[in-house]
Amino acid sequence: MSAYNFAYLDEHTKRMIRRAILKAVAVPGYQVPFGSREMPLSYGWGTGGVQVTASVIGPGDVLKVIDQGADDTTNAVSIRKFFERTTGVPTTTRTDLATLIQSRHRIPETPLHAGQILVLQVPIPEPLRWLEPREAETRKMHALEEYGVMHVRLYEDITRHGRVAQTYEYPVLVNDRYLMRPSPIPKFDNPKLDMSPALLLFGAGREKRIYAVPPHTRVRSLDFEDHPFEVEHWDRPCALCGARGVFLDEIIVDDKGGRMFACSDTDYCARRQAEGAIGPNGA
Amino acid sequence: MSLGDDRPLLSVRRLVKRYGPQVACLDVGFDLWLGEVLGVVGESGSGKTTVLDCLSGRVAADGGRVEYATAVGDVVDVRRLDEPRRRRLLRTEWGVVHQNPRDGLRMGVTAGANVGERLMALGARHYGGIRDAALSWLTQVEIAADRVDDLPETFSGGMQQRLQIARNLVTRPRLVLMDEPTGGLDVSVQARLLDLLRGFVADLGLSAIIVTHDLAVARLLAHRLLVMRAGEVVESGLTDQVLDDPQHPYSQLLVSSVLHP
């Protein structure tokens, strides 16, 4: 423990990352380059998120780590352990008690409140990446707000599939200015970005970019007037807690084609069950 | 700008582009008036395409003035225009048709999206409206409406070229720059494309600059001609005049090189 500085990163690196974060907060949705460090974690496992968390975490924080909505999957467990060892701060699985949440692929079902920080891990920060291969050109497109090509992509989706087939990383316009890739959260979570009372930070380690959605910022999912943005919905409740209007995971339960749909957010599901809620398959 | 103004749509003076010691174009100058088609002819390597690229800003010229009279009536020096305005001008009042349709089309998306792209770039956000515009323009360039959802890859060369034209004309540009629009097409397909272009020039009052090495194309489409050689304009004048009574030795050589079947 004493071999490491608090939260692993040295103080100069934290200062550099905090500067990038401040800039990101000042220009909502703008991708700020930063000097991403080697972390004791493979790229793609949340090196960007870990660096952002390490730079903003303090001794008074309560940390929660989510991977695909769950608190008990490999990525969540190892990152939580990492910060337990390098900071000694208390951790929790409860969304409402955490002050700092690092997440991969989900925004919790429990509404975030003012004062909380949600850190999201981002694999590819550039929303125009698969439409325009040149980095210099995408930066120019951001600078000049030339985002028409993203609508070309949505047009293609509607033409081929009758609806926008993009279900995650659904592009959003932040503060009516910057086009942003909201990390690979399902589009179900996109409305939670809009006017969020919590600070949302996005870190991409391999691509060396940080961006942010400050509290109470307008975040609009792109759409057409005659094909408005819609989120996924399920025609059944969570099999375990009976919740409706939440994001459900499909879980294969045997090798005879049996499956059930349960909350992706394990904390939300467990707390509902503890309060006595029960779904069709609930124990 | 109304036709009554005695100001050309585009006025180019002393345009220079060098690649190191190599001169790509030297002191090229001309005026283009509204509704006029200017042909630029010359052999390969004479600097025709460089002139076009310098106008569209794809290549930065080393010197000269390119003054354009915009739709709202002010005159801008395109070379000194800031980048947002220049790019906007290229998307709205100008169009560029490339020799190779792959340079001008988005090959990975359907014909409808190709035509709709400029509309969406200008803020169109109604899917049905964009699609209607795409269908209308496909019909106008003689592409069957049921091909609207096909990828350009499935189109023939002539169709791709016409799709490229539709994609440019959808925002009603006033000036279209074309680089060898009929290059690589067989003669009957060329003839159809030329007919189509002539129709658009007449009906929409388009102005165009057409770079070509094909004197027959120049004769059919262009009102006036510039003959270029080694980066310089050696002769200019009315198309018939230049082609029927060439004055410069190089123009004479060029005209006499063409086989008449």
C-alpha cells in the first residue's frame, strides 16, 4: 500500500487529468485530449475510466463500480478491488449511497442525484469515426458543426430497417453544440443523460480523450421529425423483481431454450426484492 | 444577383499553383457569367484539373484572385474566405462532379442517402421530405425510382455519374465544377449524359466549368473555351471560334488531332 500514491496515479498525472476534466466540463461534449498513462489493466477494460476515477476520488468518497449493470462481474470486481487497495475508501453496491460511480455500458436505474459523479468507460470516443476515417477531418467537422453525415447514417438505418437500428452508442447532441458518442450505453439510457443532476465524465484511455456532460445540460438524441427517437421496451416485467420500464437482460437458463428476462441493474433488482417485490420467476 | 448586373459570377485572375519547381498552372484568368458554360481543354498534364482543384479549394493555390458573386449579392474572394464559409459555399451554391464517381459518391450508403446528404448537411430533418427530394432528383437524372434504396456499387458507370450530378444539384447550386464528367463512359452513355447536362444548364440556369480532353464534349456543352498547355492558357474564345478557327499553334494541333469518323 505505501508503495503506491493515493489512488495509484502520481499527483502530477492527476493534476494533468483534472485539468482535462475541467476543460471538458467547461465545453460540454467536447473531446479533450489528455496524456493517458499505462494502467495495470488492459486497454478495453476501462483504462480511461480508471484514470478519471483516480483523479477525482478523495478519502471522503464512497465508490461503486458497475460492469454491464452488475456489481459482481469480473471488470467491476477487479476495478473495485483496485481502488480499495490503492485508496482505502469504502465501496458500496448501492447507487443511492455512492458519491462516485464508475460504470461500463450502463447508467443505473436508480436516478442519480446532485453531488454524485458518474464515470463512464469509453472505447471509441469519436462519434464520426466510422463515417470519416481522418482524425484531422473529424476535428474540423466538430469545429464547424458539420454533423449532417450522422443523419445520413440514421437515414440509411431507416431505409434498410424501417427504424434506426442503432441500439447502443446512440449519437447525441450535447448542449445543442457538440456531437457525442455516449460510450456504449444502451439507447435506453440516453434520456438519463439529459438534464442529469449528477456530473457525467467519460474517459477513453487508449484514444486519450476525456469529455463531460455537466449537471443540468441538455442532451438530445439525434432523430428525424417523422422518426422520433425511441427507447427499447419489453412486453414483460423483470422475472426476479417484477420491475417494468427498466432495461432487461436476456438470460439463458438451461440448454433447452429456456430463458428469462431480468434487470440488468443488479443493485436495483436486489433492493426491490429486499423490499418484497417479486417477479414471475422470483424466489 | 440578377442577370442585369454587369458583374461576372466568377472572376479568376492570375491563378498560380506550383509543385516545387514544377508549374501546374500559371497566371490563369477568366470570367464566367451566370448561365454560362466554360470548357477547359488541353492535353493530359496541362493543368486543367489543377485549375478546377484550386477553384474548389481542394488544392491551395499559390497566388491569384478568385472572386465569386454570391446569391445574396456580395462578392467574395474564395481563396481568402475563412474555412467555414468556404465549405458552406461548396455545399450550397457550388457543386463538384468528379471524374471518378467513387470520389464524389458515398459508396457505402444507398442512392437516396447520397442525394439527401447535402440536404441533411443543411439541416433537413424530415425523413419523408428528404426521401421525396431524392426520388424526384433520381427521376430527373433518369435513374428509376425503385433504385433509390440500392447502393451505388450496383449502378453502371453512367448511372453513378448521373447520381453524382443529382447529389450536387439537389441544393440547386449556381456553379458546378466538373472534371471529365464523361470520362470512362462509352459513347452512347456519354451522349445521354451530355443531353442531360445540357438540359440542366438550360432549365436551371446553371453555370458550369467543365474540364475535358474531349473536344466533342466541349463543343456540345461549352459556350466558351480555354485551351491550356503546360499550365498556361494559350487561347480562349467562343467554342465554335476556337474549334473551327484555332489561332495558336497548339490549338491547331489539338483540333487537328481529333479523328472525324
